Amino acid sequence: MADVFTVLAQDHHEVRSMLAELEKGPTRAAGANQDQLALRKKMTEQLIIEESKHEALEEMYFWPAVREHLQSGAALADEATGQEQAAKHVLADLDKLGSGDAAFEKLLAKFIMDAREHIEFEESRVWPLLRAALSAETSAELGAKITEGKKTAPTRPHPHTPPSPGALKTAGPVAAAADKARDAVTGRGD
Ligand SMILES: [Fe+2]
Ligand SMILES: [Fe+2]
């Protein structure tokens, strides 16, 4: 069974690849045609889905473990969930724009920069401490919960839901069902 760090590292790897792909363009300013712009929008939607699930699951399971097991856990979790909330606002705005829109590239560039910093913060500031503090068993349990949670995690950013595990556990399934209904209508998520 994959431990929590393996599960999260896999997500980070996927998100980083998507960021690198999007960074390559082409953008509208660089002369992208309609098909390329449509693909760019679709790739951004996929990024929003993956990112929303990942951060929601971290907020449900990962940050509570950080708070519980690390002496500096509250400060680390506060800083990281603050970054996650800020990113959700950017993604919610990005979600409303077309990829031909001038504001789209500005927001996407901001998200790419912030997301890389956020991943770096988690991997270099938080993971080494938590790795040392968790038993192999707890680490595997957390990994399993996150893997299982993927099936019902929200696929939209929901910046107005507070990043507490309780709020997410209550609002999460309802929000996720609504997100899935929207995915079906818009043909997303497949
Ligand atoms: Fe995160
Ligand atoms: Fe993460």
C-alpha cells in the first residue's frame, strides 16, 4: 500500500507536468488558433479538477496529521492552507474565462508560479518533518484515505468553503456531487 508521501508525490508530479505543458503554450498572444485555444482551455479545466481534488484531500487528511504530529504543525498548516485558499480564488476566476481572454494568461501564469512554490513548500518544509514523525502504519493509512477520497473529492475549487477538515467533510460530498453533475453537462472530467 502506497504511503501518504508516495500518493501525494504522484499528484505533484502530475500537476507539475500539466503546468509545464501549459507553459509551453501556444497562447493567443503567440498566435494560437481556435483548436489550440480550445485545447488550452480543456487542459486548464483538467488542471483545475486535479488541483481541486488534491488540495481538498490534503485539507481533509494531510494538514490535520501535520497539526497532530508536529510541534510546528499549526504554523506550517496555517501557512500552507492559506496558500491553498489563495490558489482556489485564482482557479475559480480562471475557470470563468476563455483561453482567448487576455486576463486568462495573466491568471494562469500567476497560478503556475504560486503552485510551484506551494508544492516546494510542502515537499521541502513539511514532508521531511512529517516523514520523521509518522509511523509506517499511520503513513500507509493516510495514503489509503487519500487514494479512496479521490472518488468523491470536489472537482471545483470552492474558495468560499473554509479549509477545515470538518467543513470539507460536510460540504465535500454535496459539493462533489454538484461538481460531477456539472462535469457531465460540460463533458469535463473524462
Ligand atoms: Fe497543497
Ligand atoms: Fe500538495
